[in-house]
Amino acid sequence: MAFFDKGKAEQLLKRKGLRVTRQRTAVLEAIGSRPREHLTAEEIFELVKVDCPDIGLATVYRTIQLLGSLHLIDRINFDDGFVRYEIGSALEGTGKHRHHHLICIKCGRVISFQDDLLEELERKIAATTGFRVVNHEVKLYGYCVECGGDLIEEKRE
């Protein structure tokens, strides 16, 4: 999982000609402080208002939209009816693609998966079609260990 670098985030905001405001920093810190949780806007708001009690939910939404357009945070959807956010590709620093997600269809747990196993496929696509893949998102659905994922596999054998 990516480590949140507040200094890098502030540099990226300044490079884009934007002010480093308390609200922007607070939203980034809230998301960065919970890297495995994939927070909703409302959850981010609850975390931010601890240090910024005067902030409104609308400000958090506007800040999320701005930070997303700069790729400082990424918007993700796990098909559970909520839009969630995580530290973005501009801050993640793990290479050209972000991590992928394993989603348990029984309990809803989301596990981040770092390995990018699609690079060879992307090379083949580029060689055969001329199409250059610049990003992708992979969501794999199954059962986590706690929900018997390892037992389910044994039953199939």
C-alpha cells in the first residue's frame, strides 16, 4: 500500500498553481491515514472535521473533486453503492499503474493487490493494435480466507 507523502502532495498542488489550503491538506491526510480503508466522502468528512470543525460536507466534496482531477486521489467503485477514495496515482509512486483490488463477495472485504501481472498483455496489445494502455483497473471477486476462500478451493479439487 502506498505511503502518503504530505510534502509531495503540497508540491504537486503548488506546481498546478493551486494554494495549499488547510482543507485540501486535511482531506489528503484523512485518506492517507487510512490506506486500507477506501473511504467514502462522508467518512472523509468525519475524519476531517475533527481537526477542521468549521468545514462543511460540500467543501469536502469540492475538495475531493479537485484532488481527483489532479490524480492526487483516485475514485474507486466496488459495486456496493458507494464511491470510495484512496491516495491517487500521482502520489502513490508505485509505477505506471495503481494497485488492484480483491473483493470478497461474502463479507465485502477489500484487499489491495500490488503485483501488476498485465504488463505482458499490454505489450501484446501495443504490438498488435498500436493501442498504448496508460492505466487499468482490476477488481477480482471471490472469497477471502475468513469467509472460507481457501476451503472453497479445496472442495473444487
